Amino acid sequence: MLASNLHCRMLPSAAALALTLLGPHALLAQEATEQLRVDGGRLYRGLLELGEIGREAGGGAMRMSFTPADMAARALVSRWLQAADLQISVDAAGNLIGRKLGANADLPPIVLGSHIDSVPQGGRFDGPLGSLAAIEVAQTLADRGLQLEHPLEVIIFSNEENGKTGSKALAGEVSAADLEREVVAGLSIAAGIELVGGEPEAIASLKREAGSIAAFLELHIEQGALLEAAGVPIGVVQGIVGIKRWRIEFTGFANHAGTTPMSQRQDALVAAAQFITAVHRIAKSMPGRQVATVGKIEAQPGAANVIPGRTELSLEIRDLEMAKIEAVYASVKAAGLLIAEESGTEFSAEEYYKSEAAPTDQEIQALISKAADDLGLRQQAMPSGAGHDAQSIAQFAPIGMIFVPSRAGISHSPEEYSSREQVTAGANVLLQTVLALDRR
Amino acid sequence: MLASNLHCRMLPSAAALALTLLGPHALLAQEATEQLRVDGGRLYRGLLELGEIGREAGGGAMRMSFTPADMAARALVSRWLQAADLQISVDAAGNLIGRKLGANADLPPIVLGSHIDSVPQGGRFDGPLGSLAAIEVAQTLADRGLQLEHPLEVIIFSNEENGKTGSKALAGEVSAADLEREVVAGLSIAAGIELVGGEPEAIASLKREAGSIAAFLELHIEQGALLEAAGVPIGVVQGIVGIKRWRIEFTGFANHAGTTPMSQRQDALVAAAQFITAVHRIAKSMPGRQVATVGKIEAQPGAANVIPGRTELSLEIRDLEMAKIEAVYASVKAAGLLIAEESGTEFSAEEYYKSEAAPTDQEIQALISKAADDLGLRQQAMPSGAGHDAQSIAQFAPIGMIFVPSRAGISHSPEEYSSREQVTAGANVLLQTVLALDRR
């Protein structure tokens, strides 16, 4: 391989000098970057070590943002960022950032990242994989004394699991009300941000302009079972689905369960049950990958011997296209109105949450796909059904996401699992995609 | 009408003497008892006065047993019992009892009664009607100086709304665990019974033998809308329905609502919804008056973005025949098992409550029917879908129940309403049935 194929330059650092002095390692800097591989063992050990922080009875970890466990995880990851020759800082939103200069000072940075906070009883991979793989990419480059043309940024986003505060801040999407919201740690998000060294009052200044980032990449576990079922190690994410949520209510008439004949009931729970069945049937029967879910339900008054007079439920619909979400909702709503008419109840629906679909960049998809090909890894294109930090970054920059399989599709659980080989394959695709982007 | 038709004797009391001295009233004792009528105005005023005790914001009354409001109601009703020439006592279960000797000391008593405790936001009639109408019957007799052949007992049963403690005690159905249960008043039922002058440790001694009561009669509002819909003033109750309740559980698999395709879900709430729909359809389509209700539901984990992995619901089935309850349950259970199989979930059912159906005595039904006829009141035979104190009494004595219409079938609500005319008609049927029983 000719030196002209190398799009990295020697880093004039003590680490590089040490490598030069260490004999065989000095040759590494001259390898073709296509041959570069991450240290999968180091990465996996890091995931296991981080997974111990916040460990609960039950086997999962609880590192909700700004809790002592989250703070301890940030301290550990800070050391790893520094070890990877990144200069660390905390921005106004409490994002933990590691930066390395590029050889070309005029280029915008290539940014990698994810989060390290976790839900209660969370697993070891959702967030930590993308975070530690980003650091592993930087560490792999540093180990070889390589410098990219572009600046490299690794961002550990703050408070992903409870509002995606850190990534939303870069898109200017955090409101004053968001900052005042109290989180599990027992304080407001603003107070939490201050606790980790951010400046909540300056959060608006973080908003980045279009073109300010060359590309953003996030490696993540699939949190679904498509890759596992297909026996495919790499998912090339086509986009992050849009989400809409509604509060649905059926109002009937609460009455005595013993004295009200079946034919005279206005049972709000029976109506809701027919609606839930319809939601499932409609979402399942329409062509496409849309999903619709009723996850919450409350029947009132809620006694075994009283016919429910009121039922509240949640409705969530996701798809890569917002128009498809609207089409599913139109069918579901028509079913709800019909059920209400036939059961003597009233149907109402109030939208309370909307998250726009975020398509990934086509060119980056192609680079990820080629990187997987070059590594001999089978791959498939797929949507991300879950939301991710990349979603807000897509508002001002081209994004790409790489998925690796999750065992049985399980996440947000101590049973969340991806193997060392799967994790390593994903991190190598991330590394090679970074190098390809840098070469563009 | 000849004196030989009179089955009452002059009571040699001061009240009777006073009546004799009062001129026209003295003649009343010689009227045929068939002409006797209660004082509907007095009865209705009593209901309104009692309904003020425990009045809450919202318009209803809260007199859960052993609360200060329940105690105040007991004190007021004690005065009315005494005014009706009844000798009052409190038994070991805290039942408030008024007794009058019969002319024939060998006969067992005719017993009338109901309860005066009420649920939160309770109405003026559920319980108080049967209680005050019983007192009104005694008062009507006392006003005329009449004495029955049988002893007369009026029982105000303790703690009906939260366990039917008082009436169950007479059937020996109160367990030690029942007594230890804490009630809304903030103490155990045992402590509540002590508070009202009972002896919880002696409760077992209350169990009455078969034959110890000539008959038990309870007047009650229908708590349903059949009489109102039919425009019929009197319901002749065929029996109190049996009740069985089960805890139903569907267990599926909790999973991410965004990443789990519709076809791969094991959604415990969708399964539960299909089950609720099946319960309603089965109970509605079988011939008969059975009712089946799902009143409670809980989906876990209960988040808008998580497919429910577990759903718990209540199932209640009621009918006059226990065998019919079992037949409905068999169909419902078969449906549940099929739904579980088709949805990849597990179905389980645990019976947690059973109340035996209590048929009313055929001869007493006929006497009630004749009394209504003689009063020129239309009537219809019907089951009682709700439980009543009479239910436990049926374990050892012939019982009869008389229903009057409830406006819109509403009970356990401030909107509970029966008119003065409806209440008066019911009390007159009660009075005439007592007199007919006494003549047997």
C-alpha cells in the first residue's frame, strides 16, 4: 500500500514518539488505514466496566442523568476520553466533549457520539456502545499516531433517556420549560446541568448552524430483533422513525355491575378494548413497517363491581414517514368513532407528543454499506424504530447510524446483550466510515 | 270488617291509653289491618334528615362504618327505634336492634332490616330506605297500639358497605381475618364493633339456628333501571344473585414499542382487550339475565412507548344460579385460552371471591305479590343483581325482598333518587307483608 493512500498524518505527540521507539509498533502508522481495526477486547471490557456503575438488585444498572451513578460514569468516561488523546470539555448543556484537531483547520469536524445515562434496570449497551466505540475509534487512531484531516469530536450527550437534552440543545430544541422539568435524580434538568459543569442559562448559544458539522455518526444496538432473526451483523439505518402520541378517552356511564343488564351498558372499558384490538389489527394489516401501540390504560372508577364509566389510554404510532403515521391514525380514529357510536360512549383524542422522522444521509448510508462490505460483514438497510441523539443532529447536519444485533431484541433490561464479536464488528464499521468520510 | 279478622291485639301501654283518650284515634285500633298505611311523609322526612349526616362537598354522604358520621346516624336511628316503642340493644357484631314482644311468646320473631352506613358520595336511599321503613312499620303499629302475634325485630346491620359484617355474623360467616381488616374509619372492624358497643370476641355466639326467625324482610331501592323502564312501582325479588370474581392475568413480553414489528409482538394488553370483548359478547349473547364485567385493568410496565408484557384484570360474573355462572365462566375461560394461544401470551385465572346465590322464599314472594295487588300496585318478579344483608339471613331463615324504582338505576351516588310516592308504596307493601306473615 502506497503512502499516498494514507489520509492520516503522523501526530507529533509524545504518544507517537513512544510508538516510534517501541520497535514493531512504529510500523503501524504506515499501514493502510483500510487495515486499521479497533481493539474489540478493550472496547468490550470498557462496556462491562461502565455497566457496573449504578448496578441494582435485579442485575440492571440505573444511571438516570445527574444521579451519583451518572456522575461516576461521566468521571470514568472522561478518563478514557483523555487517554484517547482528546481534549475534554463540558458544554452549556452538560454534554461531555472530547476534541482532537484535524490536519486541515478549515474543515468542520466529524462528530461521533451517544450517551451513557441509562434507565432503571438498564443494560450495558444502549448508549454506552456508541459512546465507547467513538472513544475506541479515537484511541485506535491515537495508538497509531494518526491524525484525521477533519477535527474529530466525541460527544457524550447529557440526559438522553429522559428528554435527549444534550443532543436537542445542539439543534436549539430545549425550551425553558424543558429545563425546569424535574428528573429522577430529584432536581431540575437545569440544576443537573449545573451539577455536571454546564451553564443552563447559556444553552441557547449551543445551537449549531447547518454546515458546522461534516457528519455525525452513531453506533447503537438495534433494540429490535430483525438483525438477529436475519443473522446479519450490521444494520445500515435509513432513518429514525417519527413518533406521534395521543391521549385517547372513552366516556360511557359508570354503573352497578350487578344490576345493569348487558344490553343497557355504556361500558367505557369494553369500548376501549374494541379500540385496542382495532389499533393492532389496522397497524398489522397495512403494508409497511409502521407500528402502533397502546401501552397505558386506566379504567375508572376501577372496581371489580362497577362498570367502567371512563377509560384513558395512550396511543403511539411510528413510521419513517410522517404521512404514513397520519394515514394509520386516520384509520384508527375512524374505528374509534364507530366503536363509540355502537357502544353508546364518546371517543376523544388529544395529540400530546410529536417527534419528526429523521432520515439519515444517503451518501453516509452508502459509505457505511461499503465499509461493511470491505470488512466482509453482511448488512441490511432498516429503520430505527427507537429515537436517538442522532435525531436532533439531523436538523443541521448529515447523519449516519450503524446498528448491531441485540439478543432477542431486548433493551432497557439487564438482559440486553450483544456479543464481543458483534460489538467489535460495529465499531470497525464506525472506524472505517470515519476514515472514508475523512477521505471525501 | 269483623273483629275476628284482626290478628293484632291491643297493646296495654300508655301510648294505647293515650290513643283511647284522644277520641277519633281510639277507633284506629279497630280498623281492619288491611287498611293500615304507613305515614309516608314521616318516612320521607326521616330519609332526608338521615341523608344530611356525613354530607360531603359534591352532594353525597359518606357514612362508612364506624366513622363519626356513622356513629351520629346510629344515635339518630336509636332515638327513632325507641320512639317506635322498640327496646333497643347492640349485639356482639355491633348490629343495632329494636325488639317488641309478640302476643304469642312461643313464636319466633319476624325480622325487618337493612343498613344505614353508606359509601363515600353515597345517596339517601341505599340502606336507609329498608332501615327507616322497618322502623316506620313498627311506628305505624305503635301509633295504633297494635301488637303482632310474633315478636318484631328491626335490625340495623353494621358495616354493610364494606363487608356485610353484621348480617354475616348472624349466619356465622365472619372470620377472624375479616375482623382484623382495616376499614375506611382507620381502624379494624373488630375495633369498630367495640366502638359501637359490640363484642367482637363473642361474634361467633351470634350464629342463629334454622327456625330461629319466622321470616326476614328487606325493602330496598332496585339500584337498576328495570322498574323505572317498565313503569312498575314494586319489584318482587326472586333472589339475590350469586357472584364470583377472578383475577385474570395475561403474560406476554414487554418490548420496545418502536423496534418490535407488529408481527413479532406478544402484547399482553392486546390479548386482554380481545378477552374483554369476548367476555362482553359471551355474557350478552347467552340467553338469561347473567351479567359479566371487567371493572379493573392494569397494564405493565404501563408506558406509552413500551409494549405491555403483563395485564391484570378483574372478572365478575353474576346470576341467580351458580351453575349459570359456571357455564358463562367456562365459555369465557375457553376464549381466554384461545386468545392466549393465538397471541403468544399466557392466560391465568384465580378465583378470589364467591358469594352464593340466595333465593327468596316462594311463599313470602307470594305474600309480597298479594300485598302489592291489594294495594293496587303493579309489580314484577326480578332478581337482585346487588348483594344485600338479606343474603346471609337466607342461610338460616326464609327471606323476602321488596324493590322500589331507582331513578335511572343510579345508586352509590348523590343522584340516587326514589320519590316519596315510590318509597311510601314500598313501605306499605312491607307493612302489609308483615301483617300477612303474622296472620299465617
